[in-house]
Amino acid sequence: MDDQPAQNGFDRAAAVTRSLLGYGVLAGAVYLVVGVTLGLTRDGFDFSQHALSLLMLGDFGWIQRVNIIVVGLMVIAAAIGFARALAGSAVASRAAGLVGGYGGCLIASGVFPPDPTAGFPEGASSDGTVSGVLHLAFGAIGFVALAVAAVVVGGWCARRGETRWTRYSYTSAVVIVVGFVAGAALATETAGVVALWVAVVAGWAWLAALSVHLYRIIPHPDAHRRQST
């Protein structure tokens, strides 16, 4: 970043970085609000039996597809923010690449819808398709990428002496992986759906929390406000 704007006037680079990190806070909220709203309005959808990705199927399924793809783009924007905020550290490219990989997998999951499961949509064939397999594959890769990102950033926090953030990142990584594995293994049971929900919420919560943490590390772009904090 240019040091001169950081000392006098407005630091445009800091403003851009903070804006990009803001997408990491918004992404999970957008995904959950749109998904839950659709789930409440779709006949036959049961939150205890069906994953939100199933809303890509049937009537108005395009809305959930757009939701997932747009959120994936938001995660990629946040990944760029991670790279800028962590610039100069050994983990910058790895953390950004992993978070960006998660965003890319979300987009791919939005392109390839899942197969009908547990009677949703009603009357749809539950025969396996290539699209369904790809949806699961990209979902698995995405969850692993996000979990590894949490481990990488957790290590960065540890080197900075940020014990609470280190523990939170490592714990989130475990919850994301265990929740996804349990959800995949028990996909047709309530316990599996609950486990998947836990993994999803834990992942979005970690991304939002770390985006806020990095946001606060970046100096305020306005020189006057920067000097007063």
C-alpha cells in the first residue's frame, strides 16, 4: 500500500480492503436468509429432513441457484480481502486461496443441482445423476477448503499471540469437517441434516468473525478518524 495516503488524507487501499472483507460478513447472512425464506414458502420442504441445497430443485429453484452463485462470488471477494489484509505474512496466499476455493466450490454447486432426497421435491425421481454427484463433490471440497483455511488462519493468529482467535479457528475447522462428514453419512436422517446445519452455520460464522477481525486490524482509511482511534 502507498504510505503517503496512509499518513495524510484518505487511504484508498485500506478502504478497498475493508470493503472486500465486508462481503465475508454478509455472505453467510444472505445465504441463510434467502434459503430459510424459500424453505418456509416451499410445499413439502422440511428443515429437519432437507438440506437448503435441495431448494435448487422444483418451483422457484432458480432463486436458490442464484443465491448460491452470488454468495460464492461474495466469498471470493472476501478471499481477496483476506489476501490484502494478510499481505506480507507467510499465510496470505494460502488463506486467500482456500477461502477463494470455497467460494468457487459454492458457484460450482450452484451450477450442478443435487438429486432429490427424502421426498423433496414431491414426486421427483431419486435416481442418481452426474449433476448430483458433482454437487456433492464440490460441496465436500468446499467444506474441506474452508476448514483448512480456518487452520491456516488459526496458525497465523497463534503466531500473533491471539489465543482466543486461535482456539476459535481450530474449533471451527473441526466442527465444519465433522458436521459435513456426519451430514453426508446420515443424509436421509434428521441427525445428518442437523449435523450439516451445524457445519454450515459454523463455517459462515467463522468467515464472518475473521472478516471482522481482519477489518479491525486494517487502519481506518480516513486519516482524521485513524488518529482518533
